[in-house]
Amino acid sequence: MAVRRHPPTRTYAAVIISAILLIYLYSNFVPTERQYHALIDDIDNSTLGFQEILVVGLPSRTDRRDGMLLQAALSDINISFVDGVSGSSIPDKAIPATSEHERMNDASLGSWSAHMNAIQEVVRRNLTSALILEDDTDWDVRLKHQLRDFSLSTQALTQPLLGPSEAYADSTYPTPSIDSPGVIADLSFDLLPTTILPEISPYGDNWDLLWIGHCGMHFPFEDNRLVPKGRVIHRNDASVAQKQYLWTLNIPFTLKERYPEHTRAVHHAQEGVCSLGYAVSQKGAQKLLHEIGLKDVTDGFDTLLRFFCEGAEGRKRHECLTVQPALFQHHRAAGPLSALSDVGDHGTGFRDVSSTDMVRWSVRLNADALLAGSGEIIDQYPDV
Ligand SMILES: *[C@@H]1O[C@H](CO)[C@@H](O)[C@H](O)[C@H]1NC(C)=O
Ligand SMILES: *[C@@H]1O[C@H](CO)[C@@H](O)[C@H](O)[C@H]1NC(C)=O
Ligand SMILES: *[C@@H]1O[C@H](CO)[C@@H](O)[C@H](O)[C@H]1NC(C)=O
């Protein structure tokens, strides 16, 4: 039987067309898919999708460094330490003062200086981003999962919607206009809009600071003209403790009063208290040097962060996103209360039982089970 052969020109044409088709498919489809998976999946990496994790604290508190290192190892993450500073060693000249006021107390100055050292390191080493933690924090065994949910939420709030014109799911983003409403409809975590995928950070390409460890935060105030109002509301988040276990320094506690049990919210920061854990982008770190390192040091570091985020006291407003309840919380180790903090005076007395505020599956408190590899995780705040 005669073999039927295609004329050579037809073969060449077919090859060329297939090649063009393949290149087209590859450049339009494959890289986007690859990029998407790579970036959001980076949250599973040993630095939680940031370039590095820095832990700030006094080198003399070796107990805390032991604790942080153990927690990091049990969570499969890599931390490095930045040395805290004792406030009394800081000369007046090194503290920017552009108005007349008293020198802050040594504890607050030491904390400010230690955090500035961490931020300086991010800039000096040109890190694309870093997570900065205080050395007495703890987190949930499910941290990576929580951060993935957080990143989907921050992307929904700050990445442009997929579509022909540049628009955002939060109509008051990036800046509310004069006639913007004070409240806008909540975005449901279960029904997030499709946005353009970020290219630099899994948390979005346009943030300065992610304030994810704090002891109090407000939703953006209705009458605030500068802070965008969007909220992503994540109902039935099993890692959120029941309301009876939640507390805040910011009253009213709107999350608890207005939303159902087990709700987590992601939004722009307003009146944050405590700098237990926050991430900075490279741009954010540079802006922090400019706005907090080099401008009038009138208040504690967390208050200065608030000015930075909200555009107060001679600072511009910056892109600061947050989450309630926070993902990094204070760990209070059993022992004499005087050991609790090198900042405040916690008096005499003794704590019998270690605890971590609001964290259900605390890594620290489940160290036995995690080390055993097979032990059962204990819920610190079981539903009743
Ligand atoms: C983790 O992911 C981030 C974001 O892509 C990246 O910058 C960082 O280098 C990664 N860390 C490691 C240890 O691979
Ligand atoms: C942790 O990170 C540091 C600094 O990036 C690096 O030198 C070190 O090799 C990392 N350690 C592990 C166990 O990955
Ligand atoms: C810092 O890194 C960025 C890319 O992440 C690069 O474009 C820039 O040139 C770097 N700057 C320095 C001083 O190396």
C-alpha cells in the first residue's frame, strides 16, 4: 500500500502554526497560572511569604529567644534576631526632636530604637519585605493557613479589579473622596471579587505595613477622610475564639458587638495599639525611616505607627492593613510577674499558668504535642 505523504509546504505550515499556538498559549496562560501559584504558595515558605522574619528583643532575655526559636522550629519557619536597645544608652542627640517636649521614658525609647534598628536592617539589606515580631509573641498552629486567608483579603481590598478600567472592590480606595460614604457594604470572604494578581508580594503589591499583631484596633472611623473604609468579613473562621475570650484596648469593640461568633475581619488600620507583629515592604521600611525614625519622637513606637498609618502629627497617610482578632498575640509565661515585661512595671506576684491571649491552638502551649509529632493539639479556648 502506498504511503500517503503530505506535501512539504503543508507540513511546514502545520509545524509553524503549532509553534505559534504553543508560544501564544505559553505566554498568555502558563506564566499567569505559574505566577499565581508561586506567589500565594510562598506563604507556605519558611519566611511566610516575606523575605525575612526579624525578632526584636534584648539579647539578655535569653528565655524569650529560646521560646521564639522553639516556636519557629515547631512552625517550620526561620527567624533571626535584632538586638533591642536599653533606652538609657541612647543619647539625647540621637532622638529627633522638632518640638519642645520632655525626653520619653527609657523603656519607650528603647523600644522605638530597637524597632528602628530592625527597619534600618530591612532598608540596608534591600529586603523586599520583612515580618518584624516582638520576642514575647505566640501564634496559632494554623498560622500559614490564616495568613493565606489574610492575603486573599488584602488582595481583594487593594488590588485593582480584573477588568478594562482601574477600579477597586473598596469604592473608597485608595483615598475616600469628599462625598464618599462613611460606611460601605462588607465584602464577604466567601465571595471575594476577582482582582489582578500581585507580582511582588503574595499580600498585594501596594502596601507599606501589615499590622497583624496588636492589642487593639478600630475599624476605620466613618468621619475619617483619609483611611479607606473596606472590610473583608470572614465568618466561621474556626481559628477565631468565641467572643467571651476576645478582648481589646479599643472600645467600642465593634467586631464583638456587631458580628457573629468566630468572625475575622481584614481592613485598613485605625488607632492600632501595641506593635507585637507587623510586616513592612521595602518601600514601607523607607517611609518608616523617614516618618518615624527622623521626625519628632513624641510617643511610643506603636503610637508613632498609628500616626504613620493615619497621616497624623505631620506625617502622610500610608497603606496599612490589619486583621482582627490579631494573628500574633502576647504570650505570658508562668513565673514571677516582674519578668513579664522590661518596659512596664508589672509589680510583684506570680503567674501559675502560662497563657497566650486569644490564640486557640497556641504553638507554645502545644509544644509537647508538636514535639511528639502525634500528640493531640489542645484548644486553649474551647467553645462552650
Ligand atoms: C518566601 O516568599 C517570599 C515572597 O515571594 C520571598 O521573597 C522569600 O524569598 C521566600 N523565602 C524563602 C526562604 O524562600
Ligand atoms: C535562615 O535564614 C538565614 C538568613 O536568611 C539563612 O542564612 C539560613 O540559612 C536560614 N536557615 C534555614 C534553616 O533555612
Ligand atoms: C533593591 O532591590 C530592587 C529589586 O528588588 C532593585 O531594583 C534595586 O536596584 C535594589 N537596590 C539596591 C541599592 O541594590
